[in-house]
Amino acid sequence: MAKKPIHYYNIEEYKNNKEQYIQDTSRSGLLAGTPSPKMMPPKTLDLEPREEGEPLDSGAGEEAPLGPHNVTRAYITLYVNPNKTKNLAIRVNLTDGESAEFVCRLQKTANLTNYLKYTNEHKECARQWFKECRTYCKDRYGVKPQSGKFHLNTKQYGNSLQSTQIEPVCYGSAVYNTDSKEYVAFVRLYDLWISEEELSSEYLTERQRQNNVRGTRLWINPLHDRRVRPRTFAQRRAGK
């Protein structure tokens, strides 16, 4: 799998897109060129989207709550707090106009026993994610990733008590790339897989840095990308 996606936004196009599509803290982003590399995990993480014979949270035959069918865009943010703890957040925009943010606290040290807590009937799925992501990152980047389990950010829904509930089969991992000096994220939200996205710190604002943001990435689902791109010179010539 390529270390970086195919296409890069220039900064002017990025600024226009962040204001139009991301309503809170979008700062920098890169475009995934094709659906297959960035919507599926690395080969070592090529797991079944759900546990065999078991639907996710819906009745048999129904689509998963989140997946390529209804997520148009996702904005991924990594927070590195002063105490060195890390949180991975992802805000998704859906085809019906709704948006939601999910957050996971990444383990400081890789501990499978602790990771499997509260995974209930999805324990084996969580085990596979943890072990195979660890194997892949150790081989690819030379270090182990930090992993966590996503829950809905209830703050946006006015829940003052901030109670949380782990979302089933929703996992996140981040690993440091010593070559680029940036973190790389792996995300699974039900049937949505976004793998090996490098989180850029290049265009972070001063406010983001003060809020402990370490890197961000805007992912666009090619299946729902309705933007009209400027034609190349060759296309203009061919259209005469």
C-alpha cells in the first residue's frame, strides 16, 4: 500500500472546501484518490467487515450504521495532551446531512487484556484489530501503534454528564512515522475503513496547537465526491 494518497489539495482549494463541508475545526486535508486503498485496511488487516453470521447493530440484511454507503467525508484529528496521552477523533458527514463525532483514547502502552474490556460479543473482532494492526505497524514503521475504541462524543448532543458507551466494532490506532515526523491513523467505524492516513501538522493554526492538536486529515469518499474539477490542458484540447 502506498504510504501517501495519490492526490494533494493545494492550499487554496483546501481552504474553500473546509469552510463548505467541515463545520468545526477543519484545517488541512488530502484527497484519497481511489476507494479501495483508503476504505480498506492494509492486507494484514483485511478482516471481515463484521463477525460471521452476526449483524452489527441492526436487523439481518440491513446496512451498517456507518460505511461507504452513507459517509461522504471524515475529518480525523489527533490530540497529544501535555501528559502525553493521545486522543483520536473523527467527525463524519453523512448523506442525509447529519454529522457525528467519535473519540477514542489511545492506550499509552499496548495491552491486549485492557483493550478487550467492554468489547462483549465483539471481543474476537477487537482482538484481531489490535493484534494485526500491531503486527503491520511494527513491520511497516518499526514501532507499535497505540490503539483505542471509539465512542460517540456526547458533548455535541448537550449531555452535561458526558457519559459514554463504546461503539461496537469501532476502533482506532495511530503510529508515529519517523521518516515523515507525522502520525499515521487507522480507523474502523462499523463498515467504514480508513487506513494508513498520515495526519498532517503543516497547516495547523495557532489555536489548534494550543488545543493540543498534533495532526489532521480530511478524507473524502470518492463514491460521494460531487466536485467538478478544472479540466487539464489536454482535456480542453480534446473538447474542442
